[in-house]
Amino acid sequence: MISHLEDPITAIKGIGGETETSLNEINIYTVSDLMEHLPYRYEDYRLKDLETTKHEEKVTVEGKIHSQPTLGYFGRKKSRLTFKLLVGRYLITVTYFNQPYLKNKLNINDIVTVTGKWDRHRQSISGSECQLGPYRKEKEFEPVYSTRGSLTVKGLRRFIAKAFSQYGEHIEENLPQQVLDKYKLPLRKDALRRMHFPLSANDVKQARRRFVYEEFLFFQLKMQAIRKVQREQSRGIQQSYKLDRLKGFIESLPFPLTNAQKRVVNEILADMKSPYRMNRLLQGDVGSGKTAVAVIALFASISAGYQGAFMVPTEILAEQHGASLQAMLDPAGLKTALLTSSVKGKKRRELLHALQDGEIDILIGTHALIQAEVNFNNLGLVITDEQHRFGVEQRRVLREKGESPDVLFMTATPIPRTLAITVFGEMDVSVIDEMPAGRKTIETFWAKHEMLDRILGFVEKELRQGRQAYVICPLIEESEKLDLQNVLDVHAAMTQYFDGRFRVGLMHGRLPSDEKDVVMKEFSQNDLQVLVSTTVVEVGVNVPNATVMVIYDAERFGLAQLHQLRGRVGRGSEQSYCIMLADPKSELGKERMKIMTETNDGFVLSEKDLELRGPGDFFGKKQSGVPEFKVADMVHDYRALEVARDDAAKLIASESFWKDPEYLSLRNYLEQTGVLNGDKLD
Ligand code: ADP
Ligand code: MG
């Protein structure tokens, strides 16, 4: 059924030729496209009280002309019309440039409505518009649209008005009545009209409220539907793990689990036992004990007769995790193996054979794990650490390595709840929101670069007590464009400074990987006391004896990244310190440094980061996967987002959603997106 609204825009009187081209350039092809081209802001013509109007703010005031307007010319054809205006108890000066014709219309003692920019210091308004007579209410707001080419905002307003007079009655409702009633949302046709032709601020507010909810609900319906389809279509493995053995293993760990760890372990085990394929995100701050949870899940899978895979983003991490997993799993009689690009030749062939024969229980490695030559015998569980670093495609390939192994994604980058439920809306999410007892909070300081001497003195004091330190710089080598510290220079300077007392190592991404391994090993064995590095040590690296983290040019890094870097210390029992060297110029930069010194809570920081940087930047440009909404704003409308998510989940789970006529428009929408046919699963 093709509705009238799908008519081409040329069906609207006056649109054709150049206007059509300009409209097409902003993706407006049909009548409904035009009607849904919403204003991005409004001119506000409401009367304002000058008392509360800020300097240079735009105002509309009504007043009585207090002096006969005088007109002067200057330059060529330039004119200035000036008069005094009595606005309440303010006597102000009003000036209109280049509108000489107003002179004959304005007389002393006339009432006029003036719109313009308020100069608080001069008590004057530089007028842009003038309306004779008292303020008339029908023009409180005027929409402002994005335009292109020859198209003006006024032109667009006219076309949209025409579209409404020709087609306004055809706008169909797409939300169920019950939802409209529940949240007292205006009908779609009314809301659209109010967005374009608001009579009051409240009109816009109510209309906006509706579209925010509509956008979120549709988005979340899609996510929840994907989740449902994934579950039902996944012939997951029912992993019958041996509970007794698992309990014994957990008791053999050197520490009791925190309550949060227990909770997420239970969530994961329930998924593993279920006939569905697990698709779960495990979030937990740095040091919250995710690795222990991963190890328990792996143990469970092995006890059920399967193999496990553990994938990490860098070789350094693969080695570290390899070692710590081995330390925990070897005593339990499980066989772990490490596969990185440096495992070559005969050794590699043997390893791959053993894996295929099922002699290896757990394979740990980088994305080398997903190469075609790697075949498991019976893969039951895949865990990826720091999953946001992996592309969607890599994740998919790995998942397909087994029959349909359960998949657990782990991340130490706390993702604000709002982002988690949009970007990962189709996943189940577990959160470790509690730190193991007895952790000392890391003391964080912010210092100017000029205080370096004192800071080095402090570092030295720690080194003398047998501790170690990281020094992080943003660049590898000197740059002409950027006035930032680089690891090569800083390494040279530190080597000289600590000469004969402590050994200083160098680490950055361009070192060959065997060299990196050597450096990491030396640092973890305390053969090196200071490690000057780029952010390659950001994720997961674990050297408990390191107690000082110095970060050069800290204002260059995002809060989440600073928090990750800080998480490299405070991993042992000693008090640890993080010192950020930064001379931020902007208020925002100062604010960010301050927040770092005030909280150690990764979730608080991530919410702040989102607020300061916006959703698009949160994950970095490349693989954000953050959806774009026309009206809604994930940060400011997060409450609506949570409501919409709950509603969507309930709808998808209910029987009536799939058969009642009331939900037809929502079902049609899902039909169109293709998710019900199993498309777009990733
Ligand atoms: P994450 O991977 O979340 O950053 P890890 O799993 O590496 O954290 O754990 C950090 C440190 O805390 C490790 O040294 C680990 O042995 C220890 N740890 C983990 N769970 C507990 C616990 N429940 N009680 C005490 N220490 C723990
Ligand atoms: Mg970890």
C-alpha cells in the first residue's frame, strides 16, 4: 500500500527544477521526507525581561518610542536609524542599520515590538526586526532548517506549509494507542505539525518528547528483535559443566570471589547451560577481577568436554594472559597454549595439530586465533578481552570456528549505560561493579610540566624503596607539527637522569615484537625500574610492583584512556600514584584533569567523558557503531532511552506484540529492517 506521503516532492505546488535539486541534495525526495525534515533550532520571539537577558543575547521586547527616530547616512548607502525606547523601567537605545524605510513608520509614543541583539553595557538593542504595535503572540517561534543551494529557510518554511496543507491529514500514526496514552504523547500528525509550526515552547517540548521516544523505541525494538532472533536461531551448545569440580576449582583460587564476581559467574553459567548461544558483554573496571571470571568460565567449559579460546588485542597481553591463565589452570590439570605470530614453523604445526586433536584445552592469542589454518576439535567457549578493539568481522569469524560456541566479550573500558544499551543493545550485559577488598585507591595528582624536577624526585624516592614506574608520552618521535613529548627524547632524558642508579627501558608500537617482549619481560622482572612508553601499555598489562604512573601531556588523552593508564599501577598491595603532567589551555581541559583527580570510579569517568565528548567520539572515530538519531540525544535523553529499552524488551517478549493489530505498524517496521529474517545479525 503506497501512501500519498510517498509522492515525489514535485507533487507539491511550486516545487520543481532548481528547488527539487536543492531538496534532493539534502536527501529530501518525497513528501514525507520533506515533512520529516525537522528544524534544528527555533528563532525565539518570546518577550523577554531585559533584567535576565544576557549580554549579546537575542531578545524581543515591547516598548513605547520615547524619542523621535533620527536617520543618518554614512558611507555609501549605509544608514542608521536610532531612537529611545521605554521598556518597562528600562530606557534603552534602539538602532536599525540599513532599514531607512522604518523612519516613516515610527513615531514618538508609538508602541512597537523590537527584536535584536541586546548590549547589556550600552543598554541598547541592535535591531533586526521591527513589528508595529504591541507584541502579537502568534509568532513566538519560527523554525530554522538546514538548507542547501538556492533554497532559503523562508522558502523551506513555505514549502513545508504547503506540504501540510496538501498532505497533513495523511500522516499516519506509528505508535500503539496504549503507548501514546501511557506517556501522554501527541499523535504523530500533531507532533510533526507542532515541530514545524509551534505556537509555544511547550508545543516543541511535547512534540520533541514524542519523537525522542519514537526514535528510541524503534531502535530498541530492532535491537531486542535481533537479540530474540539470535537466541532462537542459535543452536547453542548446552554445556553440562561439572558443578562439583567447578566449585572445587573456585575454592582453590587464592582469594574468595567478590559478590559481583559471583553474580556475573552465575549469569555466565546460566547462559552456558542454556540451549541458546551466549552473546554476553562483561564490563568491569580495571582490576575488578575479570580474568578470574574468565578462567572460571573456561574451566566450566572444559569440564563439560569442550575447548576454550581466549583472544586479546596485543601480543604483550597474549603473553601475560597466557602466563596468568596457565598459573591458575595448570594446577587443575588443564592444558593451555599460546598462539601468536612469533610461534612459527614446526612448533606452530605441532600446536595446531594438538589443538585439532583436542589435546589443548585452552588456546590463548591475538587475532592469530582466527586464521583459517586454526581448527579446534570441539570449541565451546570464546572469550575476547577488550572486545571494542576487535572489528565486528573478526568477532564473527571467531564465533564461527566452533559449532556455535558461547561468546563472552570482556571490556575494562567502562561504557556508560546509555551507550551500552544502544551500541550493545542486542547483547546481554554483565557488570562487575565492586572491587576486591583491601585495594588502596590510587592517589592522582595533576601538575604543570614545569614541576618535573619535583616529580622526578618523588619517582626516585619510590624507586629507592624497590618500586617501579611507568612514564607515558603521546608520541614516539619528535614532531614538527605537535609540541608534545615523545618517548625517544624522554627516554634519553630519563636514562641520563637516573644514570648509574636505575635502569630505564623504552617501549613503543614500532619496536619489533620480539624486542617488545624482551622489554616487557625485563620490566616485569624488575631488571628495568622505569619504563618510558607510548600508550601501548594501556590495556591489561600487569606488573604489580609498579607504583608510579607519570603521564606527559595528559590533556591529550581521553578520560577513559587516562583511567586505563592509571590502572597499570595499584595492582599490588602498595600505595600507588598517578601524576598527570598537563598544561591545558581550555576550561574543558582543566575540568577533565580535575575529574581525574577526584574519582577513581571508571563508570563515573565514562559518564563524564560521554558528556564532555559526545557519543560519536566516545569510542574513537573508526568503529563507533553509535547510531545517529534525528531528534533524540543519547546523553541528555537517557531516561527516555532506558524507558524505551524496557518497553521494547517487554513488547518483543509478549505474545500480543506478534499478533495484535495494535502493533501492526511496529511489526511492519521490523519487517522492513530485515532483522526478523535473520539479516543483519552483526
Ligand atoms: P581485570 O582483568 O578486571 O583488570 P584482574 O582479573 O587482572 O582484573 O584482577 C586484578 C588483580 O586482582 C589480580 O591480581 C587478581 O589476582 C586479583 N583478584 C581478582 N579477583 C580477586 C578477588 N575476588 N579478591 C582478591 N583479589 C582478586
Ligand atoms: Mg584484565
